Amino acid sequence: MNRKTSILPADYGDWLYSLKQRIAGARQRILLAANEEQIRLYHDIGRDILDRQSQQGWGAKVIERLSIDLREAFPDMKGLSASNLKYMRFFAQNCPDLKFGQQSADQLPWFHIITLLTKLETPELQEWYAREAVQQAWSRETLEIQIKNQLHLRQGAAINNFQQRLESPQAGLATQILKDPYHFDFLGLGDEARERDIENALIRHITHFLLELGAGFAFVGRQVRLEVEGDEFFMDLLFYHTRLKCYIVVELKAGAFKPEHVGQLNFYLSAVDAQIRAPDDRPTIGLLLCKTKKRLIAEYALSGMDKPMGVAEYQLVRALPEPLDTCLPTIEELEAVLSAELEGEE
């Protein structure tokens, strides 16, 4: 019986993997370059419209005609509707240097830019969310959710002892990944929900939960068992953070914060460091989520713990603050205003 001799070289698998990585990288660079060209083109068109409107005084009907002519000339090209031409004008008018502060606008997809301009009132907030959107690779939907939930007010706000228990720059990064409060209104639970109900609902809605926790959190397990001298203990939730390179133990409390809660969490962190943490992992961090807390009591309680941990509140049902966009035009309102302005100049 003749056996077929392999014609593939011994290192073919490694070479194929290397080629795949290079091709994937090149495709990503091509997409980024194409997006940059699109954003710069849109900005140039918007600036031309602004200049001609100012110098020649033409209005909405010219934009309507321009849209028709451009779509006829480029039938396969999207983004040449009259409404999108008005967005280009609005973009050029409100972002003349193609930047949101220090963040270059051409690093963002087109409708991210429109969202930033129409949903946020100040340049400082536009820059903050633009930077986060690029760094965290947010989708447009995620960007809108984070703006609505006022992430800029919550991120880094949790009480913690990281400066005393972690080395720099780990302490600063750990501070920034925690929020206060956490919004769990997507669970559909009332304020009377018990701890196990909340935990079960968080697992059922793990995608939303991970989005609320933020980039870098990887779910490891729930009710994770620890055995210490024959006794069993179960942690509510265990995560691994890919940027911090450490485990994060999350404990839920359905009531108000009590100092003894951090003692229990401190014990869990010690056990995880001893039994689960790998030699190259950084120290395990704890996050205690409670319904309410008194800040000074939490600060005193954390100051006596030798493990790094934070304390934050969660909200199951929120009386939503006045949305940022209530004082700003919606996309539909923006189109109406832009059209009215142009028509009034005819």
C-alpha cells in the first residue's frame, strides 16, 4: 500500500498563521485608511457648502439639487443624500479643525461623529467620549448608551484603597475601570430584589453586564467555590481583567453597605491569591456592589483592609436624570433646523 508523501514543508502551519496575521492587519489598515479618506472628504464637502452659502447666499434647494446630481454621477456611492450633505455642513461648522480636542475626528466612523456633535453640548465632553470611543472600539449603539448613561460622571468614582494597596500605574488604571453607580436597569428587577435574584439576572444578561462593567472584563464564573481547611466558601462572581492582568472578585449586597462586608471580601481575595492566581498575575482586586452606602463609613472600612478593593452602589430602577440631549437637537430636529436656515437664505 502506497502512502502519499506530504508536499507541505514542516513549518507550513507557522507560516500560514503568520500570513493570516499579516493579511488581517493589512485589511484593518485599509479599512482605517478608507474611513479617514471618507471623513476628510465629508469635511471638505461640508466646508465647501459653508463657504458657498456664505459667499453666494444659496440655500436648501441647492443642496437638494446637489444631492440629486452627485447620486446620479456616483450611483454606487452611499452618503450623498440631502440630509447627509447637511450633516457634512454641520460637521465642518462645528469641527472646523477636524478634531475633537486632541482626538482626530477621522479616527471615528461617520455616524459616531454625528452622534458626538448632536448628543453632547460641550467640546470637553465631545473630546472625552471621542477618545473613549476610539480606545474602547465602541459601536455607535454603545457610544449612544454611554452618553445617555453619563459615563463621564461615573467612571473612576468608586471608593477604593488602590493608592495604598497597589503600585503605580496599576493603582490609577484600577481606579479608572471602576464606576459609581453601576446601572442595572436592564435587568427588569425592582428595588426589592434579593441578592440571588440580581446575580441570576446578571448572568442571564451577561452581555449587557459586561458592557456596563467596561472593556477588559472577562467572565470566569459565578458562585465560584473556595475550600479552606475543609470549609467551603462561594464567591458571587469572578472575572479576569485583561488590561490589569488580574482576577476581580465581585460581591453583591442587596442592602446598605456594612463594614463587615469588606472583611468577607478581603478573605476571598486572600484565598484567590493563594489558590487561583498564577505567578504572573497581578494582585486580585475586589469590587463590592451594594444598594446604598455612606461614603465615610466605606472609606474607614477600606483603610483597614490589606487587599485592594472598591465599593460602589448599583441601581436597579433609575429615576433617569434629564438626558444630555434634551437641551440639544435630535438628528431629526437638526435636519429641520438646517433646512430652515438654508431656506431662509434663499
